[in-house]
Amino acid sequence: MGANVPKVDFEKAKALYTLVGQANDQHLIQSCHDLSDGGLAVALAECTFGYDCGATVELPENGLSLPVQLFSESHSRFLTTVAPEDVVAFEQLLGSRAARLGTVTKEPRLVVRHGSREVISADSDVLRSIWTNGPVNQLLGVGDVANVSHSTSL
């Protein structure tokens, strides 16, 4: 992770963007977030901010290390939410380019499991505070330091 910058396969990337655009045109996508800054872990957290919802996610045991699965910023990857009634149509359209990772929950909490281990379990407001008051925002003078306990397991 970090040592080998992936090369963009423009044909594959274009094909994926076209499929995502078609899914959006068919109103199959409720939300969509890229996995650039911070990878999947940050995208999952950001998707819970301000919406009074959370997510439960199960990462596959696919040979990739946990840090790579959570924080890889590889190109041409998206985190999408799809309504339950649209899952079959979405998965048929995207085929092997889509992998179901979890569900949106009513509780504003992010829970990520890998195998039998819970690797992230945090309230959305705590994640938002950590994100807002992170080192980049502190350097830029952006954000509002909140008095939120960061004792939640991450």
C-alpha cells in the first residue's frame, strides 16, 4: 500500500463509469461516493454524516490485507447505496464490477467487520468530529473542535 501507484486502464475505467451512469439513469443508485481520499473507510464514514443513518459492513476475506481494503485510494472505485428493491437490477447491470458489502442502518453508527472481527464500531457524530478536526483541517484552520469523546473503538 502506498508504494505502487496503480496505472489507470482507461478502457476498463470508462466502461465502469458508463455502467454507473446507466445505473444512475435508471434510478438504481440512491447515493454514490468515490473512494479517493482515505479509501473505503473514510467514504463509509462520510456517507453517514448528517443523514441520521449508519451502516453495517462485512469486508470479504479475499487475500487483500485489512489496511488495503479499508484505506486503498485506487482509482475507479465507488461506494453506492441501492434500495432493496433495486439490488437485483443493479447487480445484473454491474455484474462482477459490483460487490455487496453491507446495509444502511437507521442507527447513526458505522460497524465494519472483517471475518469474525469487528474492526470499526463508532457513532457517526464521533466519526464526524474526528474527520472535521483531523490534521488537514487543523492545518487549514477549518472545522470546529468539538468536545466529543474519541474513546469509541476504531
